[in-house]
Amino acid sequence: MSETAVAVEPEERMVANNKIHFSKEVKQVIDKVLKTDDPMDAPDFNTVDYINQLFPNEQSLAGIDETIQKMQCEVSLIDDNIRSVVRGQTNTGQDGQLALCEAQKVISSLFSHIIDVKTRAERTEEMVKEITRDIKQLDCAKRNLTAAITTLNHLHMLVGGIDSLNKLIERRSYGEILNPLQAITEVNQHFQQFSDIEEIKNLSQSVDKIQVTLAQQITEDFKDAFSAKPSAQNQHRLGLNQLADACKVMSVLDPKVKKELLKWFIAQQLEEYTHLFHENQDIAWLDKIDKRYAWLKRHLLDFEDKYGPVFPLDWEVSERITVEFCRQTREQLAQIMAKRTNEIDVRLLLFAINKTQAFEQLLSKRFTGVTLGAQPTDKARVLNEPTTTDGPVGITVFHDQIGQCFKTHLDIYIRSIDRNLTELMDKFVEMSREPYKFAEAKTTVYPSSGDLFVFYKKCMVQCNQLSNEQPMYDLALVFKKYLREYASKVLEGSTPKLVPSTTSSSIGKSVSLLTRDMQNLSTAAGQVFHNFLKEGDTQRFARDDLVRICCVLTTGEYCLETVQQLEDKLKEKVTSAYVSKIDMSEEKDVFHRIISNCIQLLVQDLEAGCEASLQAMSKVQWQHINNVGDQSAFISSLCGNFKQTVPTIRDTLASSRKYFTQFCHRFVAAFIPKFINVLYRCKLTLSDGSNNVLGCEQLLLDTHSLKTALLELPSVGSSVNRKAPTSYTKVVVKDMTRAEMIIKVVMTPVQPPAHFTQQVLKLLPDITIAEYQKILDMKAVKRVDQLQLIDLFKHTASAAAVSGLIEPNTGEEESQGAEAVVATSGTTDDTETVAVPTETTTAASSTPKRAFIFSVGSFTGSADKNADGSSQTGIRKLENLLKKRFP
């Protein structure tokens, strides 16, 4: 079999065995070209469905022969079409070969035509070059001849111009000199390329000599014209018209010549000013500084009236005189102020600065500032700038041209501000000592704070007009100083204070007694708690004092907000070099601290009003209550305290709602733990060891009533029932629910211990060992049984923690519990326990000595397992000491 047959055979098998599939795009093109409605041409044609469509029932089979005959005709027609197409493809190869040969013939003919055209173009180009060869030579000759004639004309002009200029210079005919001089100068520039020719070089030197001669002669003429006596060489002064022509000639000469002439002329114009305002003259001092500026105004008017037409406008002679005047004035004032610094006071300094600034603004409107390097558009910008209380928005053209000399003495102004603020602060302190009439003022913010910041604003605006560099930064430091003084002397000084109680001294005396004589341990502990009970009535603020504290708080809030605005404004005004140095975070912290202290005072006052009620709660014989009624008297007393104190605070802090909310948060954060500590001291167990259910239920009812009162605390006594903040509600519900759970745990029987421990962990999953022991004390569990229950609690809690039921207690909490066990002794039923107001509850003990030692020794073993070495060392020392004292 041949290779061709081998290559074709797999393709035939593929066509024979596989169905040909066209892509979607090909099918769409075929449908557009061959439009047909025949269902057989559909891509998803199904023969069975088509037959069922033709013969839907048995009756339709009667026409089957006709249908078969029709299809056979269609098949024959398709075969004929296929045959025609196949025959047509046979002749296609021959036709293509003929077309290819014809195309090759056409290409050969086209190539020959192109070669012919190219040859003709080359012959034409050669012919054109031959024709124009002579024309190019003539054109080059013409250019050379024109250049020679032009050069000869320039040379003639240069030679003739030099002679004529020399004659005009002798006659001082400056009006006739200008045009020839300009022409000769331009021609001389043209001949610079021929400077190697000796004759041309001599002519160029002659032109330079003429320019030098003109410069010297015009300068001398000006000096003669403006001097008191004419020189011997020139007895006749030039007129103003001749001087004007001389200035035009000077504009054509070297710019250095004009500069030297103007320098001499300006010095000559200001000579009178220099002598009149010499530093040894009385008129030169700052109090007569306006006379300097008046002199310049008069002099400029006289100058422009007399000599205005002499000088060209683009020379800006008036402006140059003004600039030099500013320079001399600045230097003279700097020298005289350096010598007479002691005579400068702030009033004189500000007078001189204000006069100077007004004069500089006048100059900026009068002149363009071109001689100072300003653009011509700057003047229009300055004139159109809006003005504010701070002065012009932009910098004027003549800004600080004279005023720069005052900046080194602005410390006098800053010291004056410091003195004024000192006097103002003394006035504010006197005002703060007077009773503040809140109803008449109709505001809780001290008026003195507003006066202080208004004074600050005026000083800042004034200082910005003087300088926004180092003096502005120094002013910011003064502001910081007196903000702190206002906070300490006015706000903190006017904050009401209570006379310190004797609690701390009593505790210190009792603790020293305990340390001095360990032998009387139980007596000293009893003395400590006896002092707590004998403190007497707690001191509280009067209503006016509470209003005063709230006013201090709102004033501190106002100052805090305004200090931030002051800092932003200072950073906006001061130059960029000092922006990072201005920081008033310390002052803001001071006002933050004042606000926090005021809130703490309000919280302490409200807490002080609750002390008597909490003491009454601890003294109730809960184990003897035999019926459950309405809320107890101490709850009513607490609610009465809330209704008496909170409305005053809320109404006064109406404009500072966020700080009233913070006050409520702080109060419940301090009061609820104190309430729970008192709750731990309540005895709910009968003499037979069983719980008094009625007492527990009454305590639970009181706790729920207190919870409701605390939830309504923000709106207590208000005609508008405003909902408490969600964060506050969550804290109250969480902490008071814990108190309720403690009571429910107390109501649970200790027996069986396993069930009791599980109930404790269920109701109080985050309970610590110290809190657990307090609950056992409430249930009057004996010390030996307590240790067993604590061990069981530890094992149960550990197992629950491992199983993921609750979070394990930290080592710190166990250490706290251990310290509570060490400091707490077993109590009998007739012994009352009074807790120190801290997290750890200590109790007086009437336990026998050896029982106390046993409890300590037993705990020491526990500490060895769960505490660190430092705790063990301290406990062992205490144990050894007690064993020595109590054999």
C-alpha cells in the first residue's frame, strides 16, 4: 500500500465511524446561507419524533406509500445535486492553474513598465541639474554681493556715526545722541565677528570709548545739576529736558552705569533725612516715628512734582528712594533701640509697630515692588485681597521692610501679656471665691473661662500682626502656662472639699498596735473594726457644693474643647518651623484630670449617702426574719438618697450628658462591689445550721428592688422617662445578677457537697476561692468542713475546666483566696463579722488559738501545692511566729 493511501485511510475511517460536529458559529453561518424550514435540516433532528409527527395514529398510515414516494424523490434530487457539485470540483483545479498563469504574465508586464518610468525620471533629473547649474552660481554671487554692500554701508555708518557722536557729545546734545548711539551700538555688535581685523578693532574701541565718555559726562552733568554749586568745568547746569534726554541715553549704556547713577542720586535725596533723624536727635526716637514717614511722603510729593518727568517710568526712581529709605530707617531704628532698650515699654513698642505696619501697607498700595523682586501682578493681588480682623490675607509687598527691626524686641510684648494675664488670673480667682449663682447666670460654665479665651484670641490676632515666628511660639508658651494656672487656681481652687475623716488615722493607729504587739492579735483586730463602726455620720456635700462641682466639670469640658481649637489656630498662624513645637496635650490632660476628679467627687458623695443604708443592711438579723414583705427600710433609704442627689447632678450636667453617663457608670462600678461585700456579711443561717428561707427571699427581694432602682438611676426624679444607656444597663444587670446568684447559692443546701459545688459553679461560673469561702461563711460552715468543701471545689472546678465547661481560675485568684483564708478565722454564731471595704474580707475571731494555728497550718500545705515560693515563705514565717507566741 502506498504512503498516500496510508495517510488517507485513517481520515476515511474517522469520517465513516464518527459523526461530524460543527461549531455553533459555523452552524449559524450555514443557517444564514441556506435558509430552510425543513425539520430534517435541524441540528437536533430525531427520526422517531419526525415519524411520529407524520403518522400520529393508525388512520394516518393510509398515506404511507405516498410519503415514501415523496421522500424517494427528495433523495434522488439530493443525489443529483451532490453529483453536480462533485463534477464541478473536478474542473476547479484546471481553472485555478489558468488564472495563475495569467496573473504571472500581468506582473511581468507591470515590472517592465516600472523600470521604464524609473529610467526616464533619472534622465529628467540630470537634465534639470544641467539647466540650473548656472542659476545657482548667479544666486550665490548675488548673496555675496548683497552682504558686501551691507557691510560697507554698516562700515560707513560706523565711521560717520563715530565722528558725529563725538561732535554731539561736545555740544551735550543728548536728544540727538540717542538714535545714532543705538544704531552705532547695533552696528558694532554686527562687526564683532570681524574683530580680528585691525581697522574694525579700532572702530569698536572707539565705540566703547564713546560709551564710557557719555557715562562719565552724564554722571557729572547730573551731579552738577543737583549739587549746591556747579563745577568749574561746567558753569551752566543742564535743564530738566536735557536731563530727561540724558536719562534716555543712559538707558542704552551699560546697566552698571545707570545703577551707579541711581545709587548716588538716591543717597543725595536722602541726605537730608539722614541728618534730620540722626540717633542723637530727639525726633529720632520711637515716639516720633510717624514724623519719619511723614517726611518721606512730603519728599516723594516734591520729588515727583519737580523731577518726575526727568526719569523714565521704568527706572522706578520713587520706589527705589522708598526702598532705600526703608533700609536706612530699619538700620537706624535697630541701632537706637539697641542703645536705649531700657526706655522701651510695650505701649511705645506697639505704637511704633502699628505706625510702621500702616506705612508699609500704604507703600504696598502705592508701588509695585518690582525693585524688590515682586511680580507686577502682585500689586493687583494685594489691592484686591479681602481684609479680616487678622489683617490682610496675603503678605504685602513692603511687609517687614522696616518692621523687621522690632522683632528682636517683641519679648517686651510677650512679657506684657504675661503681666496682664497674671492680673487677669488674680481677678478670676477672686471671682471664683464668690458664690456662683447658677440660676441667674443661666449657664454652668464659669464666665471667667470665656473671658480668658477671648483675651487669648485678641492676643493671638495682635501677635500675628506683629510676627508669626518666635514671638508667636513664645505666646503659645504663655498661653500654656496660664491654662495650667487657671486649672489649678480657679477650677481646682473653687472645687468644694470635705474635711478629711479620721478613718485613715484610726486604721494606722490600729495597724501599728497590731504590729507592735502580736500577742494581743484578736484585741487589735477588734479595735480596727470597732473604729470603723464608730466613725459616725459621713460628711457630704451640700446642694450648692454639688452644683459648684458640676460647674467646675462643665467649665473643664469647655476649656478642654476650646484648648483644642486654640492649638489648631496657633498651628495655623505660626510658621511651619514652629508647628511641631506647639503641643497642648499636657494642658488637655490637666482638664481631663479635673473632669475626672469632679466625677469622682460626685460619686463619692453619692456613695457616702449610701453608707448608712449599707451599715443598716449588715445589722439586720436576716436569720430571724419570719415573713417576706415589701422592700426593707435600707432599700427605701438608698432610693431616697438617689432621688435627693441624682436630679441635682443631672439637671446641672444637662449640657454634658456624656459626663453624667460616666458618673452613673462610675457609681455603679464602685457601689455594687461594696454592696456585694456587705452581702457577704449577712447571716442567713439558723442556729441549727439550716438556711432561713424567708430571710433569703427577703434579701433577694431587696436585691431585686435595688437592681431596679439602679437601672432607673439616670432618670430618677425626672418628669421625662429617658431610657438609660445600653452600656450602663448591661453593667447593672450583670453585677446585680451576680448578687442575686450569690443569694441563690446561699439558699442551696450544703449537703450533699457534690451537688452544692456543682450548683455553685452553675450559678457563679467565674467564682474565685475567696468568694467561695465568703459564701461558706454566710452559711456558717465550720472551718474544718470549709477546707473539705474548698478541696472538693478545686477538684470539681479543675475537672470542669478540663472538660471545657467553665474557665479555670487563675493562679492569682487562688492566691487571693489563700490570703483570705489566712486572714480569716472561724467564727461562732454569736460573733458579728465586719468587713474592711476592700476586695478581701477580714474578720475578727473568737476561735481558740490552736484552731487558728491549725487553719493556718492546713492552708500552708495547700499553698505549697498552688502558690509560689514567696507566698510560702511569708506564710511559714507567720506560722512560726504564732507558734512561738501561742505555745
